[in-house]
Amino acid sequence: MSRNPIVNALSASAYIILVVSVMTFVTQSLKNKPDTFFAPITVLFVLTLSVTVMAYLFFYQPLQLFIEGKKKEAVSLFTKTIGIFAALTIVVLILLFSGLI
């Protein structure tokens, strides 16, 4: 992805917002219909895709740096990305529990 932890964390956040938006839009027409055999299959597909996308966003560049022998930079990029993503998560939780969103 990027060697900028802010870009990585914001990309992960954008991906989450996209997935939730699509799922909300798609399921609006299915509210009064019973779940079928394909509901859990779809959930597992989305879960697997999401894990893969998040792994790419969080691990690809740190792994590249690690392979290049830049271990301190790799750990720093990874921890900064996780820290920024955690801060974004905390902000969203505060906004949610305060009733602002």
C-alpha cells in the first residue's frame, strides 16, 4: 500500500465504510425475506475478502521493509498504522456513544 501510516489507516477505514454501505444498501430489499442457505456463505465470503484486504493494507509495506532488512522501519510503520487506526476507532466509538452519529 503506502509507507504513510495515515494513508494506510484511512484506507482501512474507507474500506470498512464501503463494505458497510454496500451491505446496508443491498440488505434493505431483503429485510422481510427469511435467510437462506446463502446468507452464511455470503458472510464468510465478505469476511475472507475483508481479512485479505486488511492484511494487504496493514502488512504489505511493513513486510516489504522487513524483507529489505529495514526491521526498525517495518515495526515502526506497522505500529504507527495500528495506532492511527486505533485512534480512528476510538473517535468513532466516542461519536457513537455520545449520540453524534
